[in-house]
Amino acid sequence: MESIRIKGAEALLRALLEEKVDTVFGYPGGSIITVFDALYSFRDSIRQILTRHEQGAVHAAQGFARVTGEPGVVFVTSGPGATNVITGLADAMLDSTPLVVIAGQVSSPLLGSDAFQETDVVGISLPVSKWSYQVRTAAEIPWAVARAFYIAREGRPGPVVLDITKDAQNEMTDYVYEKCQFIRSYQPNPDLDQTAVEEAAALINGAKRPFALVGQGVILGEAEEALKAFLTKADIPAGATLLGLPAVAGGFPLMKGMLGMHGNVGPNRKTAECDVLIAIGMRFDDRVTGDLKTYAKQAKIIHFDIDPAEIEKNVKVDVAVLANVKESLPAVTALLKEASHKDWVDSFKEHEDEEWQRVIEPEIHPTAGPITMGEVINMVSEKAAANAVLATDVGQNQMMACRYFKLQSNRSLVTSGGLGTMGFGLPAAIGAAIGAPEREVCLFTGDGGIQMTIQELGTIMEYKPAVKIIILNNKFLGMVRQWQELFFRERYSSTILQNPDFPMIAAAYGIPGRKVVKREGLAEAIDELFATKGSFLLEVEVEENGMVYPMIPAGTNVDNLIFGD
Amino acid sequence: MEKIVYTITVYTENMVGLLNQIAIIFTRRHLNIESLTVSKSSLPGIHKFTITVESTEDLIIKVVRQIEKRIDVLKAFHYTDDEIIFDEVALYKIPTDSLLDNPEIETLMRTYNARIVEVNRNFAAIEMSGSADVIQSLFDELNKFKVLQFVRSGRVAITRSTQERLSNFLAEMEEKRIKAMKACEK
Ligand SMILES: Cc1ncc(C[n+]2csc(CCOP(=O)(O)OP(=O)(O)O)c2C)c(N)n1
């Protein structure tokens, strides 16, 4: 390959083009100005989205990555620019979201001298990134970028940081690009072990009450169809983790709902009754398992995962099938006997009925009193397009949205699972709308969470991605208020919110909006939300003391489930 | 589960910042590193960390997997004391006068298989290698005659196994590399 002599900053952009990057989210500053300057010459091939805060940039990149499956790319300056992306990195690390964050750094001779806007970015980001590396020469840039994308994408995806000094950006180098195909010390896809496959199949074939736990690994491994074939062949009912919900979108009969603290009754009860528990691309998070001492003790457990560090991290297993689930699921399916577990599958019905009567029906079809969160979400879901992407913030709005919004297509959920980052919703929804402009992006957020990154309305104003923003305003930090009501004798310490006029703020950014207080106006307002071209902000005043039920209190088990009725 | 001493060996690429990457994994679990040695390994370009820590087997397995998960870590292993041959080195500095005035010191040195590495008018430097206990016990003995300085290294270890796990791993990786390169030529 012929090399060309160019500046480090240009080498960086050419390398990004090689990796098929067409969008970057970012914010300029002194240590990254050279890269932004080079970007100016590439503005026809790389779209730059200037968010209003670096946290907005990184969450937008996460939303972009979630819907496209491609790494989200972020450019920030050194010092505060870089520290502002740490929350997003931690979020992406826990939720296995591929990101490549390029941070400017002070010139290499100044490193270690407490220079203006110098921070130890590699040191700070290491614990919350899959790989973090400082680049001090232009010559290293193509190699580092190639490696960064390989690491971010391959195996279990995750965020990667390149900390590039200002002199490396400025210096000339002989540029050639070679994609990274292999790293000796990193084995992204463990080789499938046939013995494990056989053992797993034997356990499942012998099961009377098999139950599957579906996690995001299925989506990351693009194994949605393989999963359906697997479940169908042996007639295995399943529950999904929060991030696993879109893996089986669109009302698949064996999918029995969400697992965990605010999950559905059936899946949680059946976890404690099944004889073989099959975890697929999920990591036994404590919000799913509750008390580990009593978790699924009656069952043999099979764990399908790509990441060896997840095996027996939280739960002892009988068989571990280490590989990309796209490979391991079909291998096991091939050995499964066609089975029917009719009585077992039907036994979910009783719990579904109970939950419907005691929780769902009153939540989504209330007849009197204030508007409820579930009611709004259900109505939006019914009117949303089949390709809709659900984005959420964190708190009650998130749990309610994930319970009541019907996901109908692949990669249709953008939410902060592992880190539970308030302020994630708005920028992540923007990133999703930019990554999938043909899809309808519906964001549910709280009156608290939206104010953590509300400045990103400015990003909407400028780039006009279509985000249907629905603020469920309960005038409280609702989820914390819920815990205070249940466990802290209703002492509402620092959870009552004084809020601004949200549609008026939207109006200041040129975004149409509306506020609904009464049930009668709701349907029409939602129609307007969807009929309006582009973004729209709908604020709904909902029940102030609304509660998310059912609930399994933290650290307990399904025997402690609260219906709240 | 019982807490015992484990020796963890970690083989890494020769890159800046690996010590930090490994150390934070112990910090997160509030595990105190008892000893740490870092050096070049017998294989060119590969560094070796030998870490001892007191813990339960359950936790050690998790820690080792999390260490191995770091991109630039080639492989990590954990061993109990009976699976390895290990040693530490210690240096003791005593006043030359005490050496000359106390013939017991010479006897001690013989019993402990220690040797003098330097003597001058002021002090004598004694070196010994052995297990942590023996090193401590020689210190306690010598200190009766006032030890001026005492240092001990971290642990170094080799396995008793006849399988060279790292070389096997590297050979396997080389095969994979060739496969990956071939796959992309197609
Ligand atoms: C950045 C951040 N700070 C604090 C929390 C703790 N927290 C979890 S939910 C919640 C309340 C959210 O309130 P709101 O945004 O109004 O949403 P609601 O629960 O009322 O739907 C808080 C404070 C968090 N998850 N993230």
C-alpha cells in the first residue's frame, strides 16, 4: 500500500472513514481544535453533531450505537471535555455499547506538568472502558484507531478511549491504513466447546419445566432469529432482562415478559419453579436476581455467554456455553428434541391474569382520578409506528415505559440499564433519531431526568432529528419518592420538585409542545405529537404518587413481591 | 470459604499502564496485594506479573477472569503454594562490629544458607532467599544484634506442572492469527 504524507488529525479522519464512520458527536476545545479543523475539510463525508454538553455527546453516541449496531464516535477536548464523558463511558461499559471516544490531550512535552486542561484521562477512564490508550505520535494514529474499532465492536462490545496529544494531531506522518483483524491478547469469540453444547442440550432435553432468560447478548450477537428457533423447537417459555426486551419483539407467544424488580409476575415466579434455567446473553444483574442465596436454587442452570468473566460471577452454573450466542444457540438447537411443555407454558397464564387484574388494568385503563403513567405510555404505544424506537430516561418513567410500551421491531429500545443514568434519555433519543432517521423515536422521561440534560433541546433545534418527547411529570423524583413512601415512612427528603414550564422551554428552542392535565385532552395531544413533523414535546401531568408495581424489594426474592393493591 | 495465599501470575503485552489496569481490579474488590513482582518474562516482549494475595478460591477465580478480560493481558493463572516453586529474596544490613563481635551470626548464616554480599568498615550486607517465614525468622534472629535495614522482594514463582500453559496459549493464538489473516484475504 502507498502511504501519503499528512497531518495526524487528517490521518485520524481518514482512518474513521475507513471504519465507515459518517457521524461524530462532539464538542471542540483547545486540545482537539486541530481535529475539528481537519473535520471542516471532511464535512461532506463526516457529519458533525455539536451537542450542548459532552455528556450529551456521549449519550447521543450511545443511542446511535444502540439502533445502528455500529460504534458511536465522540470527539472531546482534554480536561473538562474528557471528564464530562466519564458517566457515558461507565454507562456504555455496563451496557456493552460500542463507542470510540477520541479525547484531545495537551502536547506531549507538557504531560505530567499539570498543564492547562491536563487530566490523566487514561487513568480516569480505564476502570470504565474496554480499552483506553494514549497516543503521543501521529505515526501511531492509524494503528490505534484500527485497534480501537476492533476492540469496540468485536466480542462483547464496549467503549474505547483514545487520548491523543495535540502534537500527535499536528505532526506529519506517512499514512497507510490497515484494519485490525486480530489481537494476540484478546480473543473476542471463544471457540465453541462441543461438550458444553451436548451437555446443555441434554439438560434441556431432560427438562420438564425449562425457562429461558433472554439478555442483550442476543441482540448484540444478532441472534434474534436463532433464539426464536431455539425456544420454539423445545417449547421453552422465556423472560427478558430490561435490555433483552427487544430481542423478541412483536408479541412472540413464548415470551412471557420482563424479569426483575419491576418485571412481570410470571417470569419472576417461574424462575423459582423451573427445573432448568437457561440464561442467554445476560449477566444475572442484582436487579434481575434479587437475593442470590435464594435465587433459582431448585434449578439446573445453563449459561450462554460470550464473556468468560461473566461465568459464575454471580450465580453458580451447571453448564457454561462460552461463545457468541449466534453460534452457540443454533448448535444447541440442532441437538434439541422437539418438545411440548404445554401445561408448563400455560401455567404462566394464571400469573398474567393476576397481574392484569391487580396491576396492569388499573394502571393503563384508569376510570377516574389523575392521569397515570401507564395510561399515557399505553396510548402512545398504540399510536406509534411499528418501527418505533422506545427511548427512556431513568426512574419510574423507565420502568413503566419498558412495562407498557410494546416493542415491535429489532433494536427498538434505548435505555440505561446497568448504570441507570438520569439524563441519558434526551441525548440518547437524539442519537437514535440521527442513527435511524426513518424510525419513529419516542422518548419517555421524568420531570427530574430531563432537566439533567435539557440543554440538548438545542441540539434538536439545530439538527432537527425527530424526537417525540413525552415528559411524565409527577412533580417528584418519582422512583426515589416511591422508595421513601415504602421504606422511609413517607419522609420526602429532597424529592419534591419545583419545575419550569416545559413546553415554554421547548418553545424557546423552536420545538412545538403542549401540556396535558386532564384525561379528556390526552388522546388528542398524542395525535398532535405524532402528526407534527419533527420533534414535539408533550408534558403530561400524571398522578403525583404513582407507584411502579409489581415490585420485589431490593435484595429480597419473589416471595416478597408487592402488588400494591 | 477459607482464605489462603494464592499466587497469581499474569502475562501481558509490553504496554504502558498495565500495572494500573491490573491493580484496579484488586482495589474494586478491596483485596490487599501482599506482594508484587513485575519483570520481563522468558518470552521476548511479554511481561510477567507475580502477585500474592490472601483470599478465597471463589473470589480469586473471578479476579483472574477479570484480569484476563483486559485487552492487553495475554493470560492469567492462579496457584496455591503446593502447585508452585517460589522464592523471595531478602537483604539485611547489620553493623560490621556486631558481625565481628558475635560469632553466633556466622552460625546463623550457615544454618539459613545466607551469604554476605558486601562488607565495609561500617556495615555488612547479608542476602538470603527463601520463603517469607524463613526470611522473617532470620530477621528476628539477626535483629537481636540490631539490623540497620531489612528489605524483601516480592515473590517469584514457577509451576510444578509439566505443561507450559503460556507457550501452549501462544501457539494456539498464532494459529488463530494465521486463520484470521487468511479469512480476510479471501
Ligand atoms: C444521575 C443520577 N442521579 C441520581 C439517580 C437516582 N435516581 C434514580 S431514579 C430517580 C428519580 C427520577 O425522577 P424523575 O426523573 O422525575 O423520574 P420518575 O422516577 O419520576 O419517573 C433518581 C434521583 C440516578 N439514577 N441517576
